[in-house]
Amino acid sequence: MSDLAATILLGLIEGITEFLPVSSTGHLLIAEHWLGARSDVFNVVIQAGAILAVVLIYRERLWQLATGFAKPENRDYTAKLLVAFLITAALGFAATKLGFKLPESITPVAWALIIGGVWMIAAEWLAAKQPDRSAITWRVAILVGLAQVVAGVFPGTSRSAATIFVAMLAGASNRAAATEFAFLVGIPTMFAASGYELLKAIKGGDATHEDWSALGIAFAVSLVTAFVAVKWLLGYIRTHRFTPFAAYRIVLGALLLALPAAN
């Protein structure tokens, strides 16, 4: 496979999986195992494309929160987004400084996919037994912030899966409400993480060796693909459960464990 084709494929994988509850990090690690490892700068840039797609999709909601700050409900929602982000930022920074991170190899990713899939099925079953609630409480905000840290430390967990299902179990049992909060929290969280990694790469001199034209292509592919994927997901969850994603994770994880290369 040519380097251009591999670059486009990785952009597609990032765009499709970043906000679906299947773990973009896990899928990129798996893909790079066969397509060749990419730099942190590459992974940060294509992730930024997916984040920008979500900003575009939620532009009206973000504008509503920004311009309607005089309304108590908007101030309350924004404050909860901020608290969830700050929890993630503080604990995530501490985890990074302590070097607390699992090896980014196939086997732990496979197990994270399987365990996460089983947890998703159980979590949705439990959430379905709760009354349909859309309100985001402080409990939801705090636990979503903690869930993002767990997802960041353990490759294959999936940030979107962890945050959506924690929100549903913590009280926001409505799938659409839980997903919106999880995605909106993800915008500053992922932009901050991407910016941190990019600055680190620039200071370390790693960015000077990058093929920025290839990165531009991957960024554009990730942006367009993520926009389509998230639009589809937001329509899908109105009438469907997340069970197919959980089943996919379990099957993919089992297949990866069965491969000789995973061991």
C-alpha cells in the first residue's frame, strides 16, 4: 500500500471511530500495527480534524451557550462542562507526569475492547431501567470528567463510550442528552490534549520532520468523515441502542486476541 493510501485510510479510521463508542485510539493502534507507526504529531493533527467536525455539528448549541449566558440554565450547563473538563485536565496532567499509561500494544487494546463491550451492554441494560431523564446533574459532570481520565489512560476504552454510559448510569438516562454532554465536554478536552502534544512535539523538534502536505490530507479526510459519522450517530441513537457497537467491540477484541501478532 502506498504511503498516500495509508494516510487516507488512517484519516478515515480516525474520523469514523473518534466519536463512535468503539475507541479511535485502539483502532489507530491496530491499523498502525500493519500500516506502520505514525508520529504523535500525525495522530494529534488527524484527531483535531475530528474535533473540528463536532464543533461544526454543535455550532448552534455552542453559540446558544455562549450568547445566552444570562439564562440560569445555560450558566449551569456551561459550569458543569467546565468542571468536567477541569477534572479531566488536572488528573490527566498528573497521570501524564507520573507516566501512568498502559503499553500501546495489541493485546491490552483487545482486552479493553472486549471488557468495554461487555460493560456497554450491562450499562445500557441498567440505564433502561431508570426513568427517562435528560437533566445533567453535578454528579454526572464529575463522573464524566473522571471517565475521560480512565479512557485517556487505557487505550481501547473509548472516551465516548466511557463518558456516554457513565452519564446514563449517573442520572442522564436519556441517550441523546448523555451523548450531547459527552461530546461537548470532549471538545475542550481533546483540543487541549491535542494542543499539548503538538506543542511538546514542536519544542522537541519532532514537527520539523513531518510531511505537512500528507498531514493536511489526513486532517481533511478525518474532518469530513467524522462529520458524517457523528451526524449519522446522533440520528441513530434517537431510536436505537448502542448494543451493535458493543457486539462489534467484543468480536473485534476476540479476533485480535486470536491473531498470532497480538501475542
